Amino acid sequence: MNGAETLVHTLLEGKVDVCFANPGTSEMQFVAALDKVPGMRCVLGLFEGVVTGAADGYARMADKPASTLLHLSFGLSNGFANLHNAKRAQVPLVNIVGEHRQGHKEVDSPLVGDIETVARSISDWTRTTTSADNIAADTAEAIRQANTHPGRIATLVLPADTAWSMAKPHAKLDFTTPAATLPASTKFDSAINALKSGEEVILVLAGRALRAASLALADQICQRTGAKMLTQYSNGRMERGAGRVAIARTPAPVDQGVAAFRDAKHVILVGAKLPAPLFGYPGKPDRLMAPGSNLIELTSPGDDLHATLKELAQRLGALSLAARVELQKELAVGSGPLTPDATLRTIAALLPDNAIVVDESISAGRNFFPASQGAKAHDYLQLTGGSIGAGLPLSVGAAIACPDRKVINMEGDGSSMYTIQALWTQARERLDVVTVIFANRGYQILKAELVGVGAKEWGARAESMLSIADPDISWVKMAQGMGVEAAAASTCEELAKLLKHAVERPGPFLIEAQIGR
């Protein structure tokens, strides 16, 4: 086999059987190998941000890595924003980046760039293969690195000559990863002392602590001790709805975030980061916790969060308690003209069983949690790194990972324009994705940010930077042009009718929710 064929075989041996790709000349040997080596599903994205975002969504739902196939330094750079989101989501992901034939970079041709510098800034592990004979071992190491708990980004750079050269037979490959760990006993002691202190304690959960079984353990701990629990504001995946324990998010606005932690004397982190606002603002704190409160970082990145919560519950004598799960309710569909909250209520009321909700509705969707209390059980995926343009690609990856489940993408109109090409991939792959565009014709969140940074008054020029009207964009026409059935709604009744139609039919469908018309 040549190097490219060896690469595909090794990926498959390591259980990486989906590749999201935007290839160029340097990757043509890999493309040719797909016809020679059966078993790899290769999905074309028309922009690298679609490719990396789809790999993120796939990993969040499959709990295993996909690979990407990217072209040179600028292909990797084009995918950088959604790799940032993927890293914040702590997903396993293997990037394969094609490079010029070794020696060609010396002539400094127009397409030459520094791939490794770009890769190192977003990857947990980076390596450039120097020989076809090394491809199998290097690919196995990339997979092993990606699967290291809780999930890492590994980037393998593949010069074109290593792909077309013949590879020698390789030794048996090792894909095993280090076992997840438990915190030191002293950390458990610190957490238990805080929980038994009688003072207010908040558990902040993130990562796999937000799966249903782990949330049940956290609820048992809270029942036993009187502690409260919150999630981070941004989380890669959360299991919510009927039959699961409900948990609130840390509010995004800084003043509300500070209020959420004001009375807490102890804050225990389980997979979570230090509670902090998304940005620094004039006269506002950089930490949400009250000064003098006690921060306990119970877990480290390599720890098993479920096992940690179980051990904590065991030590507290809480395992016998019944978790307080959410009961399913008959949620009311909104009525009249569409507003952000009415749109959220309508979507929540009509969620299909076991849906995957991908939320990049930004400010318009901040009330989804209260609007969806009592909704059917669902997984909730959101923007994790703040780099907009994730929602549509995440939906592609989630739909490929879970072909038997409906994906509902709540998408901001401005955010959608970063990776609108994902609709074409949804159509080509015939994915069960319903996209609801919150079409309020502007970057509404940035108007609030102007006030937040102290610019409380602005004129026509500033307003034009925050508006995407004039000309108006038709998401219906764009979707139809890429092969996705689409329609617009301006009332809750119209939205409900379209949602019911979209959920019942196979394949992608887009609804332009014309808010405030």
C-alpha cells in the first residue's frame, strides 16, 4: 500500500470511520484511496469551517473522533474558529492536513505556509510525518492522543510525497489510552468539609458530568447536603428534559452571573472552569464568585467525572436517595406574531422524542431553558468557544453520528452566514436536520455589548455595523438554492405548522422565523 492507503486503513483500525473533508491537490492520494479501501464515510464540506464544526458535532454525540481532511496552512486556518469551539467542548478530533511534497517549500511557491505554527495554537498534539513508513504509527498516535480523556485535538500533517510513496509493513499498532483517574482523597476531603459546613455551596458542573446519570448523582449530593448546582454557561453536550434532573446555567450577563454566586461561601468545580464573565467590562469583576469565597477544584482534566460524583455521593451517604427528575408537561405553543420567547416556546412544545437540539440562537435563545422545562427528553448542544458559525456544522455532525434522531438547530441569522454552506452538505447527505433561523435582521447581542462596554449612545454608522438589513437576506431562497426545502413563518401558528411538517418528513428543512415583523 502507499502512504494514503495506509492512512485510511489505520484510521479504520482505530475506529475512526467518518472523515469530514475539503481536499485540495496535496490530498488527492487520500481521495483516491477512498475507492480502494472500503469502510470510510467521507463527507464533503464546501468550507473548512463546516468541516471542523461537523467533526465537533459528530464527536459530541458519538463520543469518539472523526477525522478532518484539510488543505495546507490556509485550509487549517479557515477551519480554526470551529476547532476553537471543539477544543472548548473537549471533544476527540483528528485533523489530517495535507502539505507540499518535502523539499518543495524551499522554493516558497504561493501556497506555502507554516502549518505547524497554526496547528500548535489550536491542537493538543501536532506531528508532521516524514516518511510513508511512519504513517501508520503516527496516525495511531494521533488517534490515541485524541481519545485521551476528556477528549483532545490531534493534528497530523501529511506531506504529499509520504502519501504517494509506498509504505513498508508496520508493526502491530497500539491505540490504548490512559485510564481516566479519580481526584486525590484530599480533594474529596475538601469538598466534603465544604458540603458539611452548613454554609451555602454551589456545585458547578460541565463536560460529562452533564449526562443524565451524572446529573442524578449531583442531585443526590445536593439533596443530602443542601448544596445548589449550576452548569457553566457554555457546554458541549447536556442531557435534558423529561426523566432527567434539571439544572440551570450560569447566566451570561455579568451582573446576573455575579448575583448567582453572591451568597456562595464555597464553589466546587466538577469538570468546570473558574466562573467568569465572557468578557471584561468597565467597572465589572473578572470573577463571578464573591470575594473571599472558597474555590475547590475537585477534578482535573483527566478525571472521570461520573466516577468522581459517585464517589462523592458514596462518601456523603447520598446514593440511597431518589434523584428528582423532571416530569414531562404539555407545553403550550405560542400564539400571534413571532417574538424570540414565543419562538422558543413553540419549538420546545413541538420537540420530537429524543431530539438533538443545537443552539446557536445567541441572545434570542437565552430563555430556552425556562421555556423548555418539562419538554421531551433531548440532548442540548451549544456554542462553546464563542466563535459564531458553529450551529449549522454541529448539526451536520450530530445528524451523521445519530441518524435515527431528529436534529433541531436554533440558529441566529447573523451566525448562520458564517457557515451557510453547511446546508448543501445537509442536502447531499440527506440529513434529518430542521434549521430554524431567528431572523431578526441584526446582531442583537452586540447592541447589548455596546452598552456593556460603556458606549451607551451610537449613531447611524454604528447601527449599520449591527444590522444585516438593506439588503434583506432570504434564507428561504438560499436554502432552496442548496437543495434544502424551506419556508418562512411570521406567526407562532405558521411556525408550528411548518415545524410539524418538518419533523414528520425525512431530510433537511429550513424555517425562516421572521421575528418582529
